[in-house]
Amino acid sequence: MNEQARTGLVQQAYQNIGRGDLQSLLNLLADDVQWQLPDMENVPFAGKWQGHEGVRRFFAAVGAAQDVVEFEPLEFIAQGDQVVVIGHFIMRIKATNRDVGSDWAHVWSFKGGKIIRFREYVDTAVVSKAHTAARTAPKTG
């Protein structure tokens, strides 16, 4: 599989995610895929997820925690067995009713025509803050 074909599979993965077609996404992933976001305080879907069942649980957690306002992959860069995608998102956090936006980078790794690893890089401080419920000072007096 060449770099153009890998880029096409990543574009297909984003289309599947956008349509909510999880099964078609899973068909592109190796059975033991590693799905990873940075650790972020109060973000229920942060961290590492393993295999198809882990990816299912990841997307369930994402759907329970936030709604997509905007999600746009902007640039696709393929080299060797990896495709790097640069993009931007705005999400509405359900627990706090806050919108959060960030630029992001996704690194998709391939082996044998399947996606074996997904890693996201994002502004962790901004995302964590949006997921953190507002704290109110106790009333005195």
C-alpha cells in the first residue's frame, strides 16, 4: 500500500466517523489497534484504548461527553507507514455547556493495509478546562 492509498483510508476513516458509521471505521482498524489521546484531567475519553472493543468504548464516551460543533481535517501529510493530519475542532461539552476549540494533529500508523495506531495531539489544558465543572466559592455570612 502506497502513501496515497494510506491517505485515502484515513480520509475514509474521518468520513465514517462523521457519519457515525463505527463498524465501517472498525473495518479499517487492526484487531489490536491502539487508540490514544493525551491524559487530560476530567476528560472521560482521554488516555489509551486497545482493540475494537476499546475503540467502541472510546466513541461511546466521546458521544456521552460532548457534541461536535465543528470538526475539520485540514492537511494530510503521508510518509512511509504514517499519515499525519492537521485540523481544528470545536466541541460543546455536555457537563459544563462550554464550547472548546483547539487545533490538533492526528498520527495514523499502518501495517499490512490496516490502521494499527491512532494518536491525537491537542491543547490538553484548554480541553481539560472545558470539561471541568465551574467551581463556586462557598457562601459565607
